Amino acid sequence: MSLTSPLLQLPLSQFKSLSLSTPFINGSSSLSRLSKPSSSITSPNPSPPAFLPPIRAMRSMQGRVVCSTNDKTVSVEVTRLAPHPKYKRRVRKKKKYQAHDPLNQFQVGDFVQLEKTAPISKTKTFLAVPVPPRNQHKPKEEENLELGLPLESSLQQS
């Protein structure tokens, strides 16, 4: 059993063909050697995709109007839930945005949707849009009629 590695057992004539040439010998370098290596797997000029969808991050938000004293401007407070950096519990984060209200139609307490637009002024880049009201509870009598059967409590009264 031999303790020498298999590389030492190869003939020396095989190593003479290897040369240690570098482009930096004597301060000469060519730009072609310094360019990025190209792989045979990837094509040298990748074609760009035909259509890139726009990034629509933070294009619309919903919030509550907190100030409407300015002309054609409302201040909207947007509340979001974010994890606490240390405790990982979700906490409410609030931020106020200035939004354009061209008709002065919003009052304090109204819920609005903010749509991103081109900057209108230094601080206004949103347009306030009314949010459709949520489904509200119907009165009890309308619910009774929807069942199609009168309730016993309504029969005893009449």
C-alpha cells in the first residue's frame, strides 16, 4: 500500500503543458479577458419580456377623515396592522395623509378610499374617493317577512 497520492504518480510531462499565464504580468491587461464570463447555457443577449406589469404597491388605501377645514383638501388617517419588532404581536400603526377633495364633499368621520395620483402639491399625492357603505342590519320586521312564516309572537299580538 502506497502512502503517496494519485497525483504524484502521474508523469511530469502532463504538467509541463499547463502554463501559469495571467493578464496582469508586467502590468498588461486586456479588456476582453476582464469581461464577465459567459456561460454556454444562457444566451448572451436575453430578450426582455414583452409586457412588464406595473408594480401597484400602496396605490389605494382606506381611512377615516380627521380634518376637513382646508379648501379641497382632507386629512385622512389610515390604520394598518403591523407586527411588533420585538414581541411579534400585531399592533395598530396610524398615519395621516393629505388627500385632494375637489368638491369638498367629505366631513370629519367619513370613510374614504385614497387613490394614488400624480402629485397635486408638496404633500398631496392622493385623491379621496367615497367608499360604498357596508351592508347594514335590517330591521327585525323585514327579516320576519323574508322567512315567509309569521312568528308566534306576532300572532299573539293581533
